[in-house]
Amino acid sequence: MTDRTRHLVAVLTGLGLGLAALGPGLAPGFVLSYDMVFVPDPAFTRLTFGLTGVVPRHVPSDAFVTALAAVVPADAVQKLVLLAVFVMACTSAASLVPSPRLLPRLAAGVCYAWNPFVAERLLLGQWALLLGYAALPWVVAAAAGTDGPGGGRRLVRALLPAAIGGFAALAVSAMTALAVALVTPPGAERLRAGLRVVAAAGVLSLPWLIPGALRPAGLPGDGTAVDLFAARADTPFGTLGSLLLLGGVWNGETVPRGYGAPVIATIWLVVVLVALAAYWGWCREPGWRRGAAVAAAAGFVVAALGAVAAPVLEGVIDLWPGFAVLRDGQQFAAPLSVVVAVGLGVAADRAAQARWPGAAVAAVAVPVLLLPTLAWGAAGDLRSVRYPDDWARARRIIDGDPAPGDVLVLPWASYRSFPWNHGRRVLDPMPRYLHRRVVVDDAVTVGGTTVAPEDPRAVELAPSARTGTPPAATLRDEGVRYVVVDAEPGANRPSGAAMEVLRGPDLVVYRIEGAAGGARDAVPVAPVVAAWVLTSLAVFWSITASRTTLSFPLLGGITPRGPRPRRRTP
């Protein structure tokens, strides 16, 4: 079996895992769960590029989705992206296993694509983070050769999925790449390799880093919220044990059904320990073995920091608000997942060498058998829904109005549980659904504790919006043209001179005449444009190298042919 054939089998296996995991989510419509918000007919707006002053966590992932939706229906874009996560995860992890055999590679691929980390982050709706996670094994391989010719280009290409994913995905991938680059090369080359990683990650971060730094309030950094987003125990082995098993997400509502039962958790613990032992004892890949292990250890420390040393993390965030990305520490367990997956593949390879094919087959199947509730849309939790007709009617009215002014959404809450979404919580889709500036409450409440809002407009309008019946005159003076509220008995509505322009079973829309011009860009446009140009040039540079191997992982690698050498005459 050729390497290209093994690669193709890994691709098809990843596709099969994705189909099994998404299940009812593949039906027409959108899967809406916590941070996963896709809308029909998205448009490029100021929000897309982080110009409104909202923390640019959605940059550049929203721009990527909007660009794809220009040629493919938006609900199909969501399904293609989610399937790509499973395909890339299985393929990338399989490519790291130093074995010519198929089963060991598939064992690593299946383990990396189907585990508690993937399940919990998928239920949390963090598709952008998972996009970077899926390519992390390729980042490990590229970072190990950063010091060589063309190493910078290969690293930029490997980091592209994480760059699309945005700040959290790129933070995890950059930390992993830096650890590998600083450990793998000979001593004199380590500094150069590390600087290349920093440069690559820095340039790819510019689309979100620049608007984040230029926000009126700067980067958010509430150190008091560390405890809210710290890792939690979701197995009988406590927080650290749960992290070792690649779980431990802070949100208990996103733990897969049945996961953490004592018997299942104990078997999974044995599998993880065997994989780690096999990685340490039998993985002989010289390029990245030690670097990936260092990245896994560093990631585990970061993942556990909020749970075991919260004051330390709070102090770090106080030094620089950008370190707030470390609050949700469990996401930094991703490099440990790489080591576990490769270790399981190495263990399966040893079993195959010892002529124990049953053990190798079991290594491929065990992740799925121990986490069956990831299948069929996480046991039915991830289902496609359609936006109600009221939403489309509201968009036609609001976006078709030439008068300026913003939109206020009531009730004043960031995460909503709509009946038409089967009551599942989701970040309010209205800011992406409408093409105007939409103001919602972006304060996050966890367990009765509220993290302060970050949107400057939300801070301005909060005193009025919290009343539930904000005065229309006040909203008019604040530049609010429309108020959109849920059509429920006793629902909120503006008080005073507000005209009802739509009433349906799901939404009621009010228009306020004489509104001011609404909010202007809170972030300067020119630096953001420059950031996108620089990043685009870096990407273009990475994929147009002459006489070098262009790595297209899903195709198994393509080497451009140079001119044929002239035949020498005798």
C-alpha cells in the first residue's frame, strides 16, 4: 500500500467520523449551539472586521465564512467546515505516526478526531478553535523543520487553519509550534527557529490583534473571571485527571451524555496511560518527539493553572490583558491530545509487529466505543434548525430602511434559548443576521457571577436596556433606530413613541423615528486594512515558493516540477 493510498484512507475515515458525529446536523438548516452561530446570507459588515469596538474573537473566522457563503449556501458552508475538522484531524494525526502500516495510523487519526476534547468543544460551539486543533499535528511537523530551507513558508501554511480560527486557535497552535521549535533543532539554531515561529504567528494574528489593541477599552482582561472559566472535573479523577483524559471543560452543560461514568472513565484512563507510555518508550521520530512532549506538558500546566493556581493566572492577566486567553485553560490541552493520539498509534504499531492484529484493530475502535454519545449529533443535541420567517421579515424591514441608526435586542441577554432551537443556548445570532449595527448584552453570566460587558455600545445602553422598557426618547438620543424583542406574553418593549412595524409569533420589531446616526467605527479603519494586507501578503508568500514542495495535506503533498535538466551530449 502506497503512502498516498494510506493518506486517502485516513481522509475517508475522517469523513466517516464527521458524518457519524454530525448526524442530524447535516440536514438543511443551521446547527446553533453556544458559540456556534451561522446565519443565512451573511454579509461583510463593520462587525466582520472588528471595527465596531466589540472584542474581535470572531475575526477572521466570520470573514472566512462570509466569503465562502458568497459561492455556497451558508448552511452548506457550516456543514463543510465541521466535516473538514474531522477530516483534517484524522488525516493530520495519522500522518505523524512513524509507521508504514495502515492500522496504527488510523488508530492515531481516530483517537485525535474522536475524544472528549473534540466532543466538549463541539458542543460548546467552538468550531473555529477546532479548526486550528485539526491542523495541530501538521503544525508540529512544520515547526520541527522551521530552521531548514523553506521552513518559514511551511509553518505559515500549517498555521493557516488556526489563523482562520482566530485568537484562541492561533494561541494554542503558536504555543505548540514555539515549544517544538525551541527543543528540536541543534542549540545554535533554536533561537532562529523560535523567532520564525513568533514572526509567523504574529503576522497571522494581525487581523484580530490590531482591532483588539485599538479598541477604545483595549484588550479585555478581567482577572476576576479566572475561576469561572477554569477547568472542571467531569470524571471521578478530579480536575487534573479529567484534563489528562482530554476533558475538563468549564461548562458542565457541554459534557457529552454518559461521559465520566466510573467504568468508562477508568477504561479511558488506561488507554491514555498506555498511549503516553508507548509514546515515551517507542516513538523514535527524531524531528518532533521531544518538542511535542514539551508542548503537551506546557499545555497541561496552562490548562490546570486556573484550577490549581488561580491567583497566579489573575496576576498574569493584570500584567497584560491579552493573557485573558489563558482563562479558558482546557483548550490548551490540545497538544496533549496530539501526544496521546500518536502514542496510541505507536502502541498499535508494536501490536502489529508482534502479530497481534486484534489489538491494533481495538486501538482503532476504542475511542469510538468509549465515547458513543458523540455520534448522531452528540446524541441528538446538535440538530439543524431553520430561522423563523419572522427573522427574514425583520431583516427585510430593517436592512431595507435607508435611515441611519442601530438595532437594540431585548431581552437584555447574550445567550438565548429559543423555542425554535429546541431550547438549546446559543449566542444571540441577531448581530450577524442583520446587516446593521446590532447591540446586545455581551456580559457573560456563569453560575450567578457576571463578567463585565466588553462592547462600548452595550455599556452605554445597558442602564436603559436592563429596565426591560427603555424609554424611546433615550434610545433615539443614543442613535437606536429599531428595537427587536421576543414575541412572548409580557415581553419587553420600548416605552413611549415607538412604532410597531412587525408582530409575528417569534419577533416584534419597533421603529423609533428621528434616531441619530448611530455608532461610528470605534476602531480606525486604516490600521485594520494594513493588517489584512500584511497577512495576505504573508499567506501569498507561503504558497508561491519557487522550486519548493507545496504542502497540500489533504492531497498528500504536491511537488511542482521544475524545468527538466538538459541532456548532456557525449
